[in-house]
Amino acid sequence: MRDFLIAGNWKMNGSSAANEALLAGIVAGVPGGSGFSLLVCPPYPYIASVAARVAGSAVKVGAQNVSEHESGAYTGEVAPSMLADLGCEYVIVGHSERRAMYGESSFQVAAKFQAAQAAGIVPILCVGETLEEREAGTTESVVDYQLGAVLDAAGIAAFAKAVVAYEPVWAIGTGMTATPEQAQDVHRHIRAQLSKKDADIAAQVRILYGGSMKGENAAGLLAMPDIDGGLIGGASLKAKDFLAIAEAAARS
Ligand code: PEP
């Protein structure tokens, strides 16, 4: 049985005061029940204070990116062991903004995935197609390529301690959510690809949906058999919006 994971990617937003207000709202409003976990991924400078603020609550802390290197002359980078030291349990790797704006290749993403796991952090591997790729009918091959780079490097066993996030690029920050059926088709495909390598691992890996998920569409998406939670950008920045998604997970 796969529990839902509702993960907030704050991107480059926040301040000490804004984070305090947001977390006070989230911590106070975590829905009762079981079968789901909540995660927030603040910008690096706030990880330590956010981890201290949510300690003892049901909210976990993650990061939005990580270096593929463990230490050394990599100016501006943050090592996986540093994230672990600060209390991060998860890290997002391969977000489409990093692939597109910072030129991260699928091979680099695979190296980040492995480096995170070596430090005991669960990677959330993002995959997804652009609008042009969807319209050209290449969604599955794009996702296969992105997933394949990590499978080749890390092997299927690594997916026992990993999360996959299907994030159609055309749905991120645009308000254009994939329909539950569109998302389910790709989630089913991802699980089938993993299943070719190991059916047991494929059955237990969580596959999140990301792309304009909000309170109004969360229940429909989370009702799909292969959707195991959400990676949420915009709607993770207001406690009320984030909690509305958490409540949909708690009910599903
Ligand atoms: C994201 O950036 O991962 C994301 C899903 O953003 P949004 O929810 O704003 O579309």
C-alpha cells in the first residue's frame, strides 16, 4: 500500500517572516488521519530554520536541488551530506526548471539522484514533457529517456528508496493542469517501465503528479490508481491552499 506524499516546492520564494506565517498555518492545520505525509522544500538558506520550526510535527523537510559531488571546489553548490546534516529527508532532482534554465542533463540528474541516496536522502526524480513534445506524440519516449538515464546509472533497486514525480512542463505554473486521465496514462506508463525491471519495486514506488495541482483538482488526480501524491509549486505558498490538497489526500 502506497501512502500519499504531498510535497511543496517553494522554489525561490520566502523570507523568515513569511516562512513562519506559512508554517504556523500548515502545522496547525495538518489534517487528522493517516495514509499521507507532508513535505516542504524551502530554499537552501531557510532549511535549518524550517526544520527546527516543523520538528515534532507531521511535516517533513526537503531541498529543491543538490550537488552530485560530495565536497570540494564547487563554488555555490550544496552537498548531499550537508542537506542530511540539516534534517532533509528528501531532495528534488531534475526539476524541469533546472533542466531548462541551468542545463542539467539526465546524466547529471542521475548523478544527483545517486549522490542523494548515498547520503541517505530520498530523491524525488522529476520527469515530464514539454507542450511541443506532447503535441508531437513523444511524451512516453521523453519520460522513458529521463527515467532510463537514472535506471541505467542507479539500477532498479535504487527505486526502492526513491520517489518519481511526473510533471508535464506545460502544466507547471501555467494553471493548465493535466486531466486525471492524462496524468494517469503517464503514471501507468512509468510504473510499467519500472515493472519490466522489478514488479515489486514498481508496485511500491510513489509517483507524484506535479503541474498546477490545487485544492479544486487534487481529489480527482489523487483518485487515480497510479497517482500517489503531488509535487506542488504555487499552491504550496499559502497554508490554506496547501492544506486543501493535504485534505484531499487524507480523504482519498
Ligand atoms: C512545480 O514547480 O513543481 C510545480 C508543480 O509548480 P506549480 O504547482 O506551480 O505548477
